[in-house]
Amino acid sequence: MNRKEFGQLIASLRQDLGLTQAQLAEQIDLENATLSNIERGAKRHIEPETLFRLANALQLTSLERREFFLGACGLEQEKIVRQPGPGSKTKVFDADKVLAELFDQMGKIYLPANLGDCYGDLIAVNKALLGVLQIDADALKSMSEAIGGFNNLHYVYGSLLSQQALGNEFSQSALDAIRAFREGSLRYRSKPRYRELMREFRNPQRYPLFERYWRRVSTLDDDKESAGDRMQFQHPRYGTLSLMISSQVTVTPYGELFLSYFLPMDAHTATSLTSLVAETGQEVIPLLSWPEKKPLVK
């Protein structure tokens, strides 16, 4: 990200904590004018110690710090990936080939799985995941008509069904969903898609719980060093399913893609998932085109 975008990122993170420029500048022992220049993108070189103090004051987790420091390097996303050249026949710039390989992997996984991007938008799911989450064709069509419909935050915060299914685990899952969104989208906060999603999820009529958890996650004391999240889900047929969500990351010029598997955490869940996958099959259901991200479900 360029210096202007990085400055917008710092301003956004500062506002999450309810800090003024003057308050943040005082915390990191920096002149207010210097911090203003950083946030406006006018300061080209930012000292490593200043970046370190900013990351501390902005209360970033370890995973967020990694994204923050990567953003500070000043390179655009398309320059971070391997570049084509005489000794490299990289296909990373061919979106169709990248998706085809990931869809092929999804179709061979004997587990519920989804493919998401850096904003938490769901590019595709397999039928086993739809079976676990109890999402039918009507629900998919309804999601396709919402601005943030095919997004993990929409499922967690905008669906009464999901809140009932998560039960006592809803609070932790709600926090985990926002953490994953913050970490994945941290370097993309200046992009139109991020701003569009935040306008949608901050609508209290449609997402009454979102703002409460958004503010809460910014002040948690415990760190998040791993991308894996646990969840318990109440399935109407199989009962309590204990799952670990584990992801593999594909770096692309258009942002990261995350192929996530829902792994069983006990014998009952393992047996239930085997039965469910056998019943539903492993077909991959594309939800959004990528990187354009137009709904594909009619």
C-alpha cells in the first residue's frame, strides 16, 4: 500500500480506539504535526521505532502487526507477489487458473470447506459446508441480494439461524469473526470494498450486535497468534459439532485468498462429518466471481 493508504490505515485504527491525533501522538512521544503528516501520507520515510510504537499504541495483535508492518513497506499488492520473467512462469496473475486450482482442491477435500478473500467475502463453498450450516437454496438467493451477503460477518451477525445454532458459543464466534476480518482486511482499509462492507455492517437495524463486538475486539488484552479458530455448532440432525477452522493462504495480486477447512475436534464430530459429506457430496458451489466479486447465485 502506498503512503496515503498507509496513513488512512493508521487514522482508521486510531479511530477504532476513540483516540484523537493529539492523544495518539502523545502516547508514542511524537509531534502532533508529524503524526498528521503520516496520516495524510505526506511523510515518505517512517522510522522503524515509530512504526513499533504505533503498533503498540494501536493495540494490534501479532497477526495484525504482521499486516501493519507489511503495509508500511510502501509496496502495492501486485508488486509483492512473484513477478513473471525469463526464469519464472508464474500463473499468479491469471485469476482463472488460481481459482481453478483452489476449486479443484476444495472438490477433493472430504470436509466442509470454503474459499474466502481478504475481506471475508465467500468466493465459494462446498456442499458439505452448506449442510453443516443448514443453508438451502432460498437462503443463498437471499444472501446474494444483500450488499455483504456472501460474507462471513453477514452470516454471523445478520442471521438469526446462525446465532441460534452457535448458542452459548455465539459471543466467542462473533469476536473471532471480527478478528479474522480485521486481520485479513487491515491492509485494504482504504479500498472501496472495505468501506462498503463497514457501511453495511454498521447499520444497527440489520446488524444490531456488530458495533458492540467491533469496539470490544479492539480492547481485548489476549493476543491472537494463530489463524485457527474453534467453534461449536448445534446441528438439528447431528447435535453438537466441535470444529476447528484452519486455513491455507494463497497470495495474489488482488489480495489474499483463504481456503478454510472445518476440522473435527472429537470423535462424534468426525463421524458426523463423514456421514454428512457422504450425504451431500463434495461439489463446489461458486458464490462470487473473483476478483470482480459479482454474485453468481440466482
